[in-house]
Amino acid sequence: MNRICLIPIAAFTMLLLSSWGFHAHKLINRMAVFTLPTNMAGFYKDRVDYMTEHAIDPDKRCYIDTAESVRHFIDADEYGLHPFDTIPVHWTAAVEKFTERRLLMSGILPWQINRSYYALVKAFGEKNIQRILRHSSDIGHYLADAHVPLHTTSNYNGQKTNQVGIHAFWESRLPELFAGEYDFLVGRARYVDSPVDEAWRIVKESHMLIDSVLSMEKKLSDVFPPDRKYGYIERNHILIRTYSDAYAKAYHDALQGMVERRMRGAIHAIGSFWYSAWVDAGQPDIRHLPADLFVADSVPSPDRAQKPFGREEWH
């Protein structure tokens, strides 16, 4: 007889192990491959399975690297009512104004995107297959995180507004249920003139959506029958109490396509950053790099009893 464990909704995010959720992060990285021009497309298409599977490596590293967690978010509201008029765009200037300790406490997501970008430029220049793929998958993850509104606020899991659990609800449960209906044909990648400015533009755009993310769920919760708000799903013989399909659909409808737009934006941004890094590296010929130069690396998956460093609510 199979045993099914029952756990509450508060533990749901830990089981997902990933910010956008395994399903969404993998799908976003995979679809980004198909935005690339001919001179790059073959290289990435030949390794599309790697790009898909390793899209979640940065989240796995949260379980083994104490420095990783802060790379996935920025609590913009910790810098006042008009944070984007306050925070310097460039890291050096931000450190001079706030100190590195303060920046790390509030998250460094846009700066991490910029760092990963230039690591990818260097990898392209060296034609280092392993580093090209690692930095490509990593920057894909960080850019996807930047498209999530709740990655830009200290109220990242609704803990300040009595909405605990909304993080995984918005970015994992909704994509799992509805991504099959989304249009992921986002067009060709474009050249990004300033990666750091673009990273901040994405974060600012996400931050402007926070009120809608929270207020729509709050209004729905106030009118939705309590006995229909929650349901159960089974994962690996574990029965999880989470938001019901009916509640998820009602919330998804209220958001009027927000999740789809943010996923589409992430896909196009990732392809554009990959393309721009290749251009900035001098457009090296990567079409025929020998496969035997590539040695697959992997970040081990955490076991169920293991806790991540940093914010558990993401995972």
C-alpha cells in the first residue's frame, strides 16, 4: 500500500524548490532558445535539454551556498517610497552610498544579472562551452526572477498582509495550471545596449505590479467561499494542501494575463541577453565547437529534510 503524507500549505513552497517553480523556470529557459538568430540558434538548440534542466541550478545552490540567496531578489521598498530615484544603478556607487552590507541585506538581483552578463561575455570570448552554458542558464534564472513582482519587495510572501503562501501561488501554481494556454512565440532577440539599465528597468516594471498582485488576491479571498479556497494535490506520494483549482482560476482571471506577460517578457529578455553577450564578445563562431570539450556539471538536488540558506518561502 502506498503511503501518502499530508502537509499544510505553508510547506508547499519548500517542496517546489524553485522560485518560478521547476516547471516555469525550465519552460522559460527552453523557449528563450528559440528567440536566437541563426548564428547562435544551432549551438543552443543542440543543448536545449541542458538549458532546460539547469535552469533551476541557482535555486539548488541556495541549499549549499550562503551567498546565493541574495542574488534572487531586491527589496526595493526598503529604500523608501521612491526607491528607483534613490538606489544608484551601478554597484560601486550603490556601495559608496549604502555600504555593501546594506545592499546584501536587501538583495542584489539587478546587479547580479549584470555580473552574470559579463561572465557570459567572457565565456563566449574564450569559447568555453561549459561556462557559456552555465552562465547562460544562470542569467536566464535571474532574469526570470526579476520578472516576478514578489521578488522586488520585502513583503515577498505576503507575510506583512496576512497572505502567506502567495509567492508560490503566483509564480508556481498559476504557471503549472495555465502555462499550457500561453503564447510563448515572443519574436526575435534584440541587442541590449546597457545590461544593467535593462535589469533595473525589468525590476522597476515588476515592482509596479506588486499592489495588483496583493490587492487582487485579498479582494478575492474576502468574497470566495472559504471551503472552496483550498484543495489538495499529490506530489511524489505527498498530499499537499494548497489553493484549489477554482480559486487559482479566479485569481488568474482577475490578473488579466499578468503571469503570461511576465513569462513572455522573461523569455524575450533572456534570449536578448544571450544574444547581446555574444555580440559583445565579438560574435565568435560557436556553431561547430566540438562536443567533447563540454563536461557536464550539475548542482545536486537537496533532500526533503534540507533547508535552504536565506528565504525559505521562495523554495
